[in-house]
Amino acid sequence: MSDASIEGLTVALRKFAEERDWDQFHTPKNLATAMIVEAGELLEHFQWMDRGNREDFSARQREVVSLEMADVFLYLIRLADKLGVDLIDAALRKLEVNALKYPVALARGNSKKYTDL
Amino acid sequence: MSDASIEGLTVALRKFAEERDWDQFHTPKNLATAMIVEAGELLEHFQWMDRGNREDFSARQREVVSLEMADVFLYLIRLADKLGVDLIDAALRKLEVNALKYPVALARGNSKKYTDL
Amino acid sequence: MSDASIEGLTVALRKFAEERDWDQFHTPKNLATAMIVEAGELLEHFQWMDRGNREDFSARQREVVSLEMADVFLYLIRLADKLGVDLIDAALRKLEVNALKYPVALARGNSKKYTDL
Amino acid sequence: MSDASIEGLTVALRKFAEERDWDQFHTPKNLATAMIVEAGELLEHFQWMDRGNREDFSARQREVVSLEMADVFLYLIRLADKLGVDLIDAALRKLEVNALKYPVALARGNSKKYTDL
């Protein structure tokens, strides 16, 4: 059982790949590719829905969707490990960038891209 | 400054959306869509590269790549919040599924899909 | 000016790549990657919309969207050329497969995947 | 049997959707979403490969890959129909844009984005 944290998952994924001699396949390019493939599998569950709210899925479907999200997450963690990126830290920096790009006064109730605000 | 954890980011993203009245746009379907769009922007940096190793990027490019990864991560966290999914827990469950799908003896040095092993 | 057909575009893309010495980058893998990156750029225009109907876009936006669709199309043509696939022929075969997967009686008014019909 | 052309496929897809009462699901947004999902399924076949050349696939795999390409193509045609876009014409216009963005003298042997040339 892995430690329940991003660091724990990072270590578990390293061990998983080493045991299977998969590092040869896990180039950052391939991991970014595998991640978008999983993001597509996740999106498939929503493609003909209006909103895809929690209650639009059965319990079984929600578990399937959760595991597709896990696939994206695991490849993201693995990619971050290979590139030496701290995901939490990068996310905090990006939140600050977004706050500057989308000031409340301009962005309120508006879904336009910041370049069109 | 947000708490440096997935929970902290979840709360920060809720506040960010509320302040901008963006919950109306943040349906799970739209968040899964926005996430794959960001995964595509990330992948663009690798598309003509052989491997995309850390040393293949300049410091400035690595920062750009880190922030694209952050975008994927932030939408994934937001989607998990909307669907009531615990990302770490889902990832641990998926790791166990993967261990069953890809036993070391069969998967070693092999990149085939489990259905073809 | 190229011949206005898939064959004409195939020849024009070959010439475009040869003149720029880009065949070295145009592996099928890289072309499939570039295509999904463009599909993501296209999807970005729809991500916060409800339906994205023709009338939801300005004339300028529709032109931008058209050119994103063209990007997907051009990479698809280029990939088909590299893999020796006849796109029209493959599409006709896929239509027949779909007709078997989704018989009118079962699929009518239903967006379920064929495996769940 | 449909007419072997983009126009023929457009008409066949309209009929296919009408017979199944699927127009309600075929909003441009949903079609752009379904298209990227198919682009992901196509990309999956390449994700752990170096180049994904024609000879890297068995005859059976090549047929599977061809049908994934057909899926992307069919959704692209359907989307173009819904948005009133002429795909061939848009592709010809995009080729001209690309010729301006990537002049031979600057782009030769170089995979950089035009903004970095």
C-alpha cells in the first residue's frame, strides 16, 4: 500500500515502472501522449451529455469515471517526476497568473478568454 | 496564499470561480473538455521532439511546460470537486487495478496493452 | 494553387514538407500527435458554450474555427499519406461498421455506446 | 452505398443521424468533443512507439488504425456540415496561411513554431 500523497504516488509509480522495465517507454513525450489519451477516455463519458453532473451517472459509472481521472492523475504525476516539476507548487504559481489574467471586475459572469476581455 | 495541498487548491479554485461567477460554466462536462484542451497545449511542446527530456528544454520552456501541467492539474482538481471524487484515493485504487492488469512476469520490458499480453 | 481534392491536398502537403525538409519530423506518431493538438485548439472555441451552433459565432470566429478544422484535416491527410490509407475508402468501410453496431431499432433517440445498447 | 466523396459522406452521415434521431445529440460542441475522443483512440496506437511507421503495424493493426482515422474524418465532415464549412476550401486557405507563416528560407530543417522562427 502506497503512502496516500502525491509523493507516495510518485514513489509507487517509479517502483511500478522499474519492476516492469518500463522506463525505456516513459519518456516525457510518451507520458504526455498517454495522458491525453486518458483525458480522451474520460471525456468520452461526457460527450453526448448536457452537463455530466454527479447525479447523471450511476454509481458504477461514477467509479469508472473516477478511475479514468486517476489515469490522468497518475500520468501527470509520472511526467512531473520525469521533468522535475513540483505539481502543487506549479499549481499555486498558475493560480496567481490566472488571478492577474482574469481580474474579478473584468471576468465576472464572463467566459471569454483573457485575451478578449 | 493557498494551502499547499490538493485540499487547499480545491478550496482556492472554488473561491476563484465564485468570485467570478463561473460556476455556471463549470459543469463537469466543460471541465473535462477544458482539461483535454490544456493537455493538448502541454503536448504541443513535445510534438516534434524525440523524447522531450528535461534537458531538451530551456529553463524558460520548462517553466511554460510546468504551467501547462498546472492547468491540467487544476482542472482535474476542480472536476474531482464537482464529482465528489477523492483523487488520491482513486489513484491508489487504480494502481491496484494496474498491478492486476500488468503482472510483472507478463509485462516486463513489454509495452503491449493488457488485453494483448 | 493546389487541386481542390484530397489527392490535390496530399500532393501539396508532400511538396510543403519536402521544401522545408520536414519529412524527418513527420513520423506517423508525430502527425497523430499534432492532429490531436489541433483538435484541442478547435475544441477550445466550444469549451464554455452550450451547443456552439453556427449562429453562436461571429463571422471572424467562424473563420478561425474553419482554419482549426483545416489543421485537423491537413494532418489527417498527411498521416493517411504516410500510412498508405485511403481516407474516403476507410470512411465508407467505417460507416458500414457503424450501421451494424447501431441498428436503427436499437439506437433510435439513444446516445448509448453500442456495447450498452 | 454512398458516393465516394466528402459530399457523399456528408449526405450519408445526415441520413445516418436522421434515421437514428441523433441530431439532438449532434451539436457542433458535441461533435468537436467526439472528434477529439476519436483522435485520442487513434493516438493510443502510437503512444509507446518511436515512430509508428507503416511497417511497425501488422495488417490487422493497420486496419484498426485506418478505422480510427475514419472516425476522426467522419466527425470532422459532420461538424463541417453543421457549421457550413467547406473542408477542402478551408484546407486550401490554411495551406496559404502556413506558407506565409513558414517561409522556406526560415523553416527549412527546423521544427520551431512560427512565432519562434
